[in-house]
Amino acid sequence: MSYQSKRVINWRRHTKERLIDGFGGECCCCGYDKYYGSLSFHHRKKKKKEISISRMLANNICSWEKIIKEIKKCVLVCSNCHGEIHGGIRKLPKNIKKFKSNYSPPKMESTGKCAICRKDVYKNAICCSRSCAALRAKKRATKHIKDFQLIRYIKKGYSYNRISNKFRVSNAAILKRCRKIGIESKFAFK
């Protein structure tokens, strides 16, 4: 399993634990609290459901604020009670524990600033979000290569591979820039 896969799995588990803690850590029907994996989130009103919590966690696409907005529409139930609710055997109690609106997870210590917007970043990340990472990648690819340098290396007979290694960008970035300025290399990908 790759390092990135392990990070995603840990993020999902940690986020679910944070959400369960926000509900008090037990099933609202029977009080079950032994294993977090047996606890799930049940939307009280299906019509107000925008996306399932499990999908939000699985795809790792939502901010904490979006997750909180959706989790406030839910209750925490164990697997047995959840099945009974959907089967029509059990009804939700009237005095259910709702998500604590003032709940915030423990703050992590910042490990630096975002390379683009200067917000705090955590766990030795370089950028604070995917959009900042995309901007950084775009800046890096275009910032270092000047057209006259590229033309000079092409005239010297350098391949796209050699030029891309020199500027630490992809071959595709070099090819794209060459097409943009209207030049081609005889030794494209040697």
C-alpha cells in the first residue's frame, strides 16, 4: 500500500472519529459505544439529504465546513438500530442527541504557510488546498522557462526530455510551450 493510500485511509478514519465525538460517541437509540466502525450517520429527513456522509468521506472532496453542514442533518446510530430504522421496526427517539453546533475538533499545530495564499498548512503540506496546489504547479511550470532559453536549447539540439529535466517540469510542459511559440525539436523525446 502506498504512502498516499495510507494517508487517505487515516484521514477518513480520523474524520469519522471527529464526527462521532461531536455526537457524544454513542448510538442515540440504544447507547452503543464499543466500536466506532459499528456506528453510522442516519439522515433524519431524506428530502434534505444532499450527499451521504460516507460518500463525502470516501471521496475526500469536501471541506470540514461542508461536512459539518451535512452532518447536522443526521443522527448517530449503531448498525443494528440503523437497520431497524430503515426496516420500519424502530423509530428515532424524541430526545435524540444532535451534533454539537459549537463542536470543533482539537486544533492541529500549523507546520508552515501556504506557498500561494499564506494561510496555515498542516502536516508538512506545501499548499492549504487543491486549488492552491494547482496554482503553484501552473506557476512553477511557466515561471522558470523563458522563450529565448527554450529556443536556444532547441537550436543546440537538446531533446524535450533533457530540457524538461533542466527546468524540472514535465515533457508535456516543454512540448506545449514549444507549440505555443511555434518551434519543434528534431530530437523530440530521445
